[in-house]
Amino acid sequence: MKFNQMILIASILLNFSPTSIFAEDQVQKKSTKAKKKSFAQKSYREVHLSYGFMSDKFTLVQGGLTDDFRAQLQSINLNYVFQVPSRNPKYVFNYAFGLGFGNLKGSAQSFPEEVKGKSFFNFAFTPGLDFRNDYRNRIGVIAPIGFRFLSLGLAEDITVRENELFSIGLGARYVLAHSRKNSFAFSFTHYFNWRATVWDFSWQHRLGL
Amino acid sequence: MSRLLVVIGLLLPLKLWAYPQFIGYKYSSCLTCHFNGNGNGPLNDYGRALWATEIAGRLGAGKATDEELGERSGFLGKYQLPYWIRPGLKARQLWVETNPGSSGEQSLDILMQAEANLALFIGKSQKYALVASLGYVPEPSRPLGPGEEIDTLISREHYFRLQATEKLWIYTGMMDKVYGIRHANHTAYSRARTGLAQNDQAHGVVAHYINPKWELSVNAFLGNLYQQSELRQEGFSSLFEYELKENWRVGATLLNSKNDFVSNTRFGVLSRAGYGSGSALLFETGIIQDKPEAGDSVMGYYVYSEAHQRVKRGYHVFVTGQAYKQDLSSDAADNLKFGFGLLAFPMQRIEFRIEAENTQLVFAGADVPRYSWALLGQIHLSL
């Protein structure tokens, strides 16, 4: 009905201008292809493989002096995810259990300290809530709890503040499905205890279809 | 309050930037909505009606049907102007806060644009059209040189459009150069670093051939004739897009130009795909080569990507990912920029854009400079 209205409005307003030829093409295309799809109502599982990029800042202490140590970390992460639709099928709870490994590099601003190619690994439990306004796309919030194991390997008399093992975070994500089984996701998360900002790009695969 | 907004809305301008992400609404060709088939510039009547009935929200619409909203979408609302004239007005205010919350915090408030535009037609078929704009541009924040004067009243476009055949349009005059995905973010690396920003229009001729399955635009230009002759970038550019399947277009784009000081070559590939209802994924990547008259040529790259999702009618969220490096052979950093935000059209004629951008520099060595944040807010009013 809406598209019929569009054609009507366009023909009244345009008196068939040259541009209307293409407008109509597109409107016809749209009306013939319109399909109704429903959201999945049952719980299901997914695996997510992702690349994460993180900027982090530590404070180094040597004697009475302090210095900033800025680091960039890259990681590959694997998550096993339970997707649980709520009563309102537009909302989906998800619970991800993940582990990842990667490398980091960074340098101090004043102290003569720099590292490159250091390995680290992490575990995370990430609960989240997605809103799906159509059958292909979602936006959501996530609140991960992460554990990270890393060693900067600096001089022995330097201590590192804020090199916490544990951090909670808060982030947002966007999921775009390109088939029933596969989708891409982008997420942005800030980890409070680590003072780190993580960008994550993942491929998601639905199991059991 | 909503009535007040309606009144304000009716008094304000309607010239819109290109929104290539609206391929997600299954409108893949810019000509559907714009007088300029390559996007940007004033909307045609169909574009206005579509904006009111499908893209924008219903704030202040009351019980009006979509059909009524479409009828009210003209310059003077429901009152229909003669077929030969289509005026428009536009204003855009930008607010930027860099490094919020830090000692380096800076804020900026700029009236980016206040512009009037006019489209005149010869004959009801609109085979012949004259499109022009005249408006204010802000003075640059840099100090002016001795004797330098900045004209804050300029025309960003004025061209004659001829529909030569059913599928071929010819544009002659001053316009944006044809290159890449013409999206609204003119500070993106894909626009600013390629020399295609807000005030980089050129005088020239564009031939635009449109088939349902593919489009080709070729642009020969003499540079901006209001500039000094030695600064004018003369050359050509082109854009080809092919519809692989419904709502998925891939393409290639090329630009080659030179002035007395430097030759520029840009080449890119791109993809625009619509998903679901009103959602889209844009991707463009390319190389940027600058060859100074004296000195070695420098080659860099850029990437622009955007995922755009309709949340509800009139409201969209988006994430962007960008990358840029000026010189591939140097030790300079790769610039990475990630952003997310809200694009809202609560009602026709009003647009809000709020965005947070995080820029990170990645060096090959262990140096890690501090990353930066920018918060951007924009209000865009149109009649």
C-alpha cells in the first residue's frame, strides 16, 4: 500500500519527469521483492571468530618516578555463544564464552623502555542484549568480564600500575547477517579497569541449522 | 511543541547531501531522488516525497497519512509551485569536541553552510534543467596571509542538465567531481584525502549513462575557474557501478588531474549493499598518488567502510571504519579511525547526526602515540 501511495504521489508531483522512470523501476522492484520473515524464537548456539584491536595505557613506576606506557594489542578470539530470544522476539539475550591470544607492542614516554611482539592471552565471559528490528540486522549492548594474562618484560625495578588481571567493560555492537548461518559483527568496548578501548570485527556462524 | 517543530520545519531548507547508504531502502541510483544523478545537491519532487513518506520519522505528523505527508513535502508545503521552478534553502551547523574530558579538550561550533538553491526547467518533461546554488562558507580558522581575502559567499554548484536520450544525461557547469562513493562525511579519508571535500568542486562536463543494471559517469573538468589558473586541477574522472544482484552494487572509480605543481591520480574499488529493511554496508578502498613537478611521486592508500542500520522509521545507527596512509614507502603511521553514531530524521526537513570518532596511529615500530577522540554533532535543516 505504501508503495502504491509513493507511485501516486510521485506521478502527481512529477508530471512524469525524466527521473521518475528510474524511480518507478525501483519502486516496482521493491514491491515485487517484499517478503515477510519472522525472527527465530528458539535458543540456538553460535561460534564467533574475531580480530580485536586494543589501545591500552599503563603507568610505570621506577623509584619515585612515574611514566606512561602506551600499548597496542591485537588478538584473535574464539567465542562459543548461546543466543536466547526473550519473550519479545525482537530482543535476544546472548552469553559468550571466549578465549583469545595475541601480541602487543608499546613504549614508555620518558623511560627507555619499549616492547614489541610480546604474547598475551585472555578469557572472557560476555553477556549481552541485542535488539533486532528486522530479520537480518541487530544492534546490541555487551558487558564483558575479561581476564588477561600478559607480561611486559620491563626492567626488574619497574613496577606496572593498572596492569590488572581482571576488568569489566561496556560496549555496543552491530550485527549484519548475510545468510541464515553467517553474519558479520562490529563491536566497540571500553574496559574500565584496563583503561583500554577495544575494536572487534567478527565472523559469526550459527550451529545446528 | 510538535506543532512548533512542524512550523519550524516548514520554514527551513531541503537540500540534502547524498546518502548512498539508502541502497538499504532499495534505491540504488542517486537519480531517483536528486537532480544530479551522481548524488548530492537539491532533491527532486520524488526525492522530497520519498523523504517525507519513507525515510523521515513522523514527528509532528499527527494523524496525517503518508500520502498527505508526501503532498506537503514541497518547498511551500502543500502549495504546488509551477512545474518550471523548484527552489530550496539549507543550513547546517556543526559542533565538534576533540579529546573530551582531557587537558587537550577543544570545541568548535561552525555554521558550515547557509545556502539557497534553485532548479529551473524548460518544458514539463524536465529534459532541460538549470540548477544553481549560492551560499555562505565559513572563514578558515587559519590566519589569513597578507592581502588575502576570503569570499564567504560562493556558489558550490551551477550547471545545465540535458537529458540527451532516455538513458543519457549530460551536465555542464560547476559540480562535484565524479569519484567514489559520494557520502555526506566530507572529512572522511576517502573524500578529504582524495581532494573531494566540501569545497573541491570543478567546472566541467559530466556524461552519465544509466542502465537498470549498471551506471557509468565520465567527468572532464578544468578545475575551479574561480581559483588562480596555476592552482586549477584539470583532468578527468569516472565511476562505474554494476548491480551484481538486487541491492548490491560493485564498482570502480578513477581520477587523474594536474596543475602547475602536482599531478594527482586516484583509483578505487567500491561496493554498496542493502540489507534487510533500510540497512546497508558501504565499502571503498583505493590508492592515492601525488606526483609533484619537482620531486618523487608519493603513493598512499585509503579505506572507507560504513555499516548503517535503520532502527525505526527516521532513526538509524551506523558504525564506520577508515584507514589511510599518505606514503606507503615511508615509516609514517597508518591512520585508523573508527566511529559510531546516530543519524536521525525525526521529520522531513530536519536531520541530526551525532557521532563519536576514535583515531589511532599504528607505526611499524614500538611507538604508540596517544589515541584521540572526537565527538561530532550536526543539525541540518532543509526546505
